[in-house]
Amino acid sequence: MNKTLAVILAGILVSVFSIVTISEAQGDSMKIRLKVGDTVLTATLIDSATTRDFISQLPLTLTLKDYAGTEKISDLPKRLSTESAPSGSDPSVGDITYYAPWGNLAIFYRDFGYSSGLVILGKIDSGIKALNVPGSVKVTIELIK
């Protein structure tokens, strides 16, 4: 009985270690850098079809326009996949999102309510205040390798 238990526990530990290793490897490929003037922000992206489609367009240099005193938005070169995406989301400060009805990127610097067609891609790790400025800002977004 003790030998069987030891074998089961060893199998569980190997499985957990494998999952953690895979998660860490995916985590490395799911980080982006946003350069706003002299300020560099990082963000952590979630793993989804929409996010992978967004990453495939990087690097990007965009002009983010202020929208409703809540978010910065910009059109993307091409629309993203919304395969398996939720029908909408409730974004919070720092969320990087894709607004499917318009096909644009939206980064929230203020809290906002539920919006149909909004897909969360990830979240700014820190420094969101760099986007909480009047008018437009130029941003370069690239994958951290």
C-alpha cells in the first residue's frame, strides 16, 4: 500500500511540475512592452485566440486617441479573431482590450462598465498613468521575448 501511494504521489508531483513549467514558458511569450514617449510599460496577456491573433501583428506603432475620457483607442491593421471569446466584458483600469464591433484596440485608464463585444486581452502591469493624459499618444507595442 505504501509503495502504491508513493508512486501515485510521485506521478502527481511530476504532473504538477510539468504544468508549472508549461505555464512559465507560456508566461514568457505572453508579455508585451509598450513604449509611450520615454516611458516603458509592460503588460501580461491572457492566452486566447484573440490575444494570439493580436500578438501576430506585433510589433505595432499606433496613435492612441482619447475616447470618452476613459480609454485610449486605435484601429488595428486587421481585425482579430473572436473565436471562443465572451460576448462582452467589464473592463477595469489597465485592461488591454479589443472592441470587436469597431475592430480596434482599447486600453482603459479609468474604470468602465460592461460592454458587449469587448474582449479583454490582458492588463498593464504598472504605470497606466502614462496613458491618462489629454489627447493622443503614440505607442509602440512589441512582444517581450
